Amino acid sequence: MKPFLVLVGLWLTSLAPTALGHDLRPIFIDITQTSTVELALRWKVPSSVPRPQLPLVSLTGGCQPEGDLRVVLRGDSYQGDRIYRCEASLTGEILSLGFPGSNPSLTTVIRVHTYDGQLFSGLLPPGELNWEIPETPGRWEIAQNYTELGLEHIWLGWDHLMFVALLVLIARTGRRILITVTGFTLAHSLTLALSTLELISLPIPAVEAAIALSIIFVATEIARGNEKTLTYRYPVLVASSFGLLHGFGFASVLREVGLPATELPTALLFFNVGVEIGQVVFVLIIFGVAYSARAVGQHLSTHIGALNLSNVKTSAVTAYTVGAVASFWTLERILAFWT
């Protein structure tokens, strides 16, 4: 198993500069009809995008802007809003993004509330700048859209992925990894549903800071290397406990997008399905690359005698690297309480 730990340690070390250096949060666009002929278009862009490079968000077709565009910096994002007047139905209207300079390659999440209570959602991958407001979506289209949204969220959530990688390091064997990740999945699925349905509510900044602290906790356990602790003996308990916390983090994006009133169970279920697919694929990728690296290491050790991965101690390096990144996130998120 040590070659596996070596690979995970090196892989997470390579992730650290990326996680710190690039803000992967999506652009959010919200369109709300306030009457049969008027709507409010609001958007939110991460503050990592320079203000001169902020996109021009507009509706083309039968909708005409009224008043000036207002843009303000609130916390860690730029927020803009503008009123539009639309004489015809929103169906077929084109939402467009235009960047004055380079495209920051961010995913765009779109939410449309119609005056009669319908909710549409869309997802634009990096590079796509136009989205057509559809007719009332069917169940299959909602399932597809929310599955994609769940996949996007887990792959952009470096903190969640790092926590899962640490769980794999703690559990080690295939059976224990399966039980541990399943416990994490069931726990965060529960709080994801409760939070999204507004049965339980926690302040998101505090949740995000606590998620970073959960990574520090598990990284510290790995760094200590004491396999008699509760974390090593019963990793599923730790995974389930912190999974409840991570579920609130998953729910934050889903609340931003919203759930269609007519297909709420479908949207909630398939968002969670997308998150779990992304999580399983992530674990399988780690195992696949680890297996390949172990085979290469054994080949080199046999034929060259110059490489012995079993003697390389990198679990502590992994723990310190991930712990340092999580410590940075913790400070950053706590400071955001006052911004």
C-alpha cells in the first residue's frame, strides 16, 4: 500500500499550487421576472477576475435594458444587476456573455425564475458564451442538467476532493475504503437534502471554514501516524461525522441555483447522483494511477535496482502539504466573516 501513498502524496502536492492560485468558483447569473413585462438580471463573478475583465451579461432579442448597469464588490465577488423590459415570452431569448479581454475559463450557472413560478436552470461550460432560455423542461432534461451541475460542483470543490483523498489514505484497504466513502456519502447526502429543503440552515461562511478545519484534523492524524487512534480504527465514524458538515457545503451551490418546484425530488436526487459519480470517478482515478505507478516501480526495481518505493515515507509529506493548504483556506474563510 505504500506505493499508493507515495502517489497520492505527490498528486496532492501538485494540486496545492493550482488550488491556491486559481479561483474555480463559477459565474452565477439569475434572471427573475418581476411582472409579465419586466425582469431583473443579476450576476455574480469571483473577485479573482479583474474588474476591467468582468463580462458584459445581456439579453438579446425582445428584451431591452432600462436604466444603468450597477456593479459593486461584495465580499469575494463582483455583483451586477440591471432591469430589462420584455414584451414577449422569455422562451427563445438568448443570454450572452462577452469578455472585454481574455476569457477566465469559468463555468457559468444560470437560473431563471418566471413570473408564473417556473424555474429553469442552465450550465455553460468554459468557452460557451450563449444560452437560449428553453421552454418548460421535462423530467429527463432536469435530471440531466442537475447531474451535470453535481459533477461540476464536486470537480470544482478541491476541499471536498482533498478530504476524500485523505479518507482513502486513512482507510488504506479496499474494503475499508468502500465502507468509509459510503459513510461519507450517506452523511453528506442527508444534510444536503435537509439544507436544500431549508429544514436546517447554517451560515455558509462558517460551514466553509469548518470544512477546511475538518481537512486539517484528518491531515494531523495522518502526520502523527498513530494507528491506535479512533480515526484509524474507525474511519467510517470520522467520515460520517464530517460528511454531515460537507453536505451543507454541497447545498450552498444548489441553493444558489434553486430547485424547480414541479420536479423538486428529481432535481435534488440527480444533483446528488452527479456529486457521487464525480466522487467515485475521483477515487477510481487515484487507484488506477496508483496501480500503474506501482507496476512501473516494481519493474524499475527489478530491472534497474535503483528505485524502491516501499522505503519512501510520503504520507507525512502528504499530510503536511494538504494541511498547509487547508490552513490557508481556514484563515481566508474566517477573514471573510468580516468582509
